[in-house]
Amino acid sequence: MKKAFAILLVLVVACSLFAQGANEAAAPKAEPVMTHDELVAAAQAEGTLTIYSYSSRMAKIGEAFQNLYGIKVECTQLKDAEMIEKVSTEAAAGLDAADLIYCQDGSRVYPELILAGYVTTYVPEDYKALIPETYQDPLVFEFCNKLFMYNNENGASDLTNIWQLTEPQWKNKVQTKDGFQEGVNLNFFTMITRDDWAQKIADAYKALYGKDIVLDADCKNAGYQWIKGLYANVVLGKSDTTIHEQVGAAGVGDYYGLYTYNKSRNSAAKGLHTAPNTAMQPFAGFMYPVYTFITKNAKSVNAAKLFIEYASSNEGFEVYKVLGDYSPKADLVNPEDPISFSQWEQILVVEDPAWCAEARPDVEEFISRIM
């Protein structure tokens, strides 16, 4: 009896060890974490790094990175659509091209790069405790905000609600950039048709007018209704720079724009009169992310990882510590803006790439009809 029990025990242990081994073989092995010095050595052995970026400022970071580590950096500035198409084509063909990209327009990035498997996300180990999880996958390098800006030559604006900009007296006195020329604007309009934002917009309507909103037949929810009302008044501009200059010009009186806050850096030098209206309900504008990825066909993977680490260090991020640009990394504080990144999060619409990828075609079709 004892002999039979012993044999049974050996069989159980053997099966257990076999199953454990099989599970370990099936499970993907975690990539070993390099120390900083090990990463530097591996990156320097690769010797070069090629970057595609949305901004010319990335080249300045690249120059500083090259001087610090001796790794040659080639940085090419590309527009959103051009970059996404280029990366997709090069990855599908297995071509040697960019190692690292910094890009916008989540509604295209999500399906065409992430879901297609053409890019991967890397978050430096030391940064994981400093960046909110929601901005780690995909990794957000920085946020830019576009705000309701007004001409303040004659004093502060008395507007408190986004629905006021749809009223007849604001006809041709509101400007924003044509969304079909810049994807992030269309992503904003897409975001406010999501149920949670549509409800906030409906609540804002009732708060202003004291009654429930009644939707037009072609409007699925209050988000669509507000877009329709705004487009009845709005003048579409070709660039945020031009919109800023027209909104802030002397003598124009009451005028509003929805455009990038960073244009305000040049207001004094240009003699312009602008200020953001952060009291607008239920939002004061929107904030869109810049994502960073290592490409599928990257040849300098370690140099790309080291650059991601450097670009979001206090030294590397220095050129982005200006009005209108904000890192989600907790230790990178914008010295030019008294409003913190976390405070902007509370009053701005923040892009969700998965939702934008799903819903933007409907919003594009709707806007095309009402333009």
C-alpha cells in the first residue's frame, strides 16, 4: 500500500512539474531590464538613430542627445498624415527607415499603426511611477492644448457657457481651424459626441437656458447639436497662427477662437490682445496627445529607448517647457503657465484614440453635411 502511494506521489509531482514547465514555455519571457549604463552602451554600439517627428523642436533634442552620447541623430519633420502613411508603408515592406516616431492624430494612429502592429510602446522603468497609467500605453510624450481664446482689448469676456457661441450675435465672430486640415480638431469634435461628454453638453444647455435640449433630427445627441450650432457661426481658418492674429487684432471688438494656446507666447511682440476663457462650461477647449513609438523595423532599438528616456528628462524636455505644452510626467512642470497639467485635465476634453478611431467617420460625415 505504501509502495503504491509512493508511486502515485511521484506521478503527481512529475505531472505538476511537467505542467509548470509547459506553462513557462508557453508564456512570453519578460524582456530583461537594462540598467541605464547598460542601455547607453548598447545604444552607442548601434551608433545611429533615425526619428520622424511632428515638431521641428525634436531636432534640437536630437542635437543635444548626439552631443551627450555620441550617437548620430537624423530627425525628419513630417505632417501627421504623411508620417502615418510613410511608417505604414515602410513597416509593411520591411524597409529600414525610422527607429522612433513622435506623432499625433490618435484616430489614425490607433488602427493604422498600433493595431496593425507597426509600432511598439516603450516606457522607461523609472518613469512608470511618474506617468499616469492611462498615458503609458500608448506612451504620451506631451500634450498640447487648444483653448477658447478671446479678444480682451476691452476687458474680460462675460461668456461662461459653450452654448453662447452658437447664439446669433456670434455669427462670423468665432474662428477655428478646418478639421479636415488637421486631424486633432476632428478628434476633438469626435470626443464630444461620446455619451459622457454629450451628457455634459446637454446639462450645460439646461444650466444656461433653464430647459432640456431638443435635438434636431440629424443630431444623435447634444454633442452633435452643439457642433451644428457652432458651425452655423464659425469661420474656418487655415492656420492657428492666422486665427490668433485675427482674433487678437486691435479694434475687432468681441471675437473668439479655438486654437493652440502656445500662440499666445507671441502676443505682446505682435501687439495682439488675447486671453483664454478657462471658465467656459462644460469645457474650456481640448488637449491632444503626442505619442511616441519604436517602429516594427527599427534597427537602433536601444538608441530609441535611450532617446525616449532623454527626451522626457528635465534636460531633454527643456525646449517644451513653454506655454501650451505639457508633459504627463509628474516632475516636468511648465514654468510659464500657472495652471498645471492636472488642472488642465479637469477643464479640457482629452483625446481617447480608441474612441476617435471608432467614431470619427460618423462625425466627419456629419460635419461634411453641415459645412
